[in-house]
Amino acid sequence: MKPGAWSLADIPDQGGRTVLVTGTTVGGLGQFTALELARRGATVVLAGRTQERLEETRAAITAEVPSATLETLVVDLADLASVRRAAAEASGLGPIDVLVNNAGVMGTAYHRTADGLELQLATNHFGPFLLTGLLLPQLVASDAGTVVTVSSQMHRVARRAPLEDPRIQHGRYRRWPAYAQSKLANLLFTYELDRRARRAELPVRALAAHPGFAATHLAANGQFGRARGGRATILDAAIKAVSPNRADEGAWPTLMAATADLPGSTYCGPSGFAEWGGTPHVTTSNKLSHDETAQRRLWQLSEETTGIRYP
């Protein structure tokens, strides 16, 4: 590790803080994000699609940190009604210090959700947009709320922001360009949220992070809907063989963004070659992600799509 580089040892005590992390399946970035925050005393709310998976994650974390304080919240970010139900349940948590928008899908086959939205954009952007807005009063109530949204280096592949009517398919669906657009949307959202919070004088910062190339089940799940069995097992093993980062290391940039003393609109990622791996540092996103016109237009489209207005 380079002298002065950020490490897990830099995470301050999290006692008395409440952190909500989405997408906490065992073996993924969210689980390791939750684990390290629980290890340092935070009350961590594990948010995921099924109670069964959440209990698996709870067991994995308590096996390492028996004293962990964990809550669970069932939410399917691809379903706006599920997001609203989960936010209503989360209202009983009181102030939320950190929201980590980690959950996502990658490279999925074409599918429209119950809301008529393409699955990747629904899960990776519209669901988190709605959830963040519904939890905003609790983030404000913490008096120093932090929203961390997990993006990807794939945002650089997107040629344009996803600003068309999201309930209409424009041209032939291509899974990887669609994924890239959803990751660009994460950054457009982050920068616009941070600017709006400052303008409204809300005590909330918005930051983003990317894991580099980490050995998670995300690719196999996206391609086959599972991480084990037949070709899914082969792909999952191949990803792990070539990934410069373990899944726990892939969570480091998120943990840095969530706990370090950084200004809003900061983007954290690995410091190694092409940002594929290595210790986390402050990095930059592409020019398109900083297009303020695109940020505002996506915000307006997202409000119209989800039915929420904030701030």
C-alpha cells in the first residue's frame, strides 16, 4: 500500500450512526460494505429483495462480528411500489446518517418491469432515485447525511445520457450500452443531487464510487439470473480468475466515500492501472457526467417517472 493511501484503518468509529445499504447479497460489494461499517459500530440496515437473502447476509456478518447491530428491509428497486413500501417501513428507523445505493443489475436480457421500465435503468437508477428522495427527510434529520451511489467505469462507454421516454424502447435493445447508460445516470444523479442540496442549504452530501473490476457475482447474475450452475458457474469462475480486486476490496471505494471527510460530488475509485484495482482514491468521471443540462433533464425525467419531487 502506498504511503498515505486510504485503508480500512481510516474508517472512524461509527457508533451511534445508522447506515442503510442496498444490495447486500452474500459475496457482493454491499455485504462487505455493511460488514466493515458494522464492525466499527454502526447500526446497519441490510436492504435486499428477499428476507431469506437478508438473513443469509445477517448470518455471514454476525459470524465475523457477533456484536453487530443489524436491521433488515425488503425492497425490490426494480419495483417502484416496493420502494415506496420499504421507505414507509424505514421511516421508523429515525435519522439516517448514510444511504449507500449499491444494489444493481448488469448486462441483463431485455425485460420491462411492472412500471414499464427497462430492467437495468429501473434497478440502477429510477429505484435508487425514488428511494433517496423518500429517505431524504431522514438524511436531513441526521444533520450530516451522506448519499453514496455506486457507479462503474462502464459509464465511460455511454455515448449519451438516457433522456428519452423510459417506457418506450428506442431502437434495438443492447444490454451493455443500456448498462453503461444506467451507470452514467448514477453520476448525473449524484452531481445534481449534491448541487440541489447545497442550493437548498440541506445538510446532505452526495458522492459516488466505483469498484473497478471486482470478483463479484454480478456478471453471472446478469447473464444467467444466477451465480451457480452450468455456464453461470463457468463465467463466475472466469470473472474471479481475472479480477484484480476481491469483492471485499471492491467495496473499499464505497467505504471511503461513505466515511472519509470528503466534499460532495466526490468520486472514489481504485488507484491502480486503469482503475481496475488497488487502494481507493479520489478520481474523476467523464465529461458527459458533468453536463449540467443532462443532469437537470435526467432529474426532471426521473421525477416524472417516479412521481416524487425533491429538493
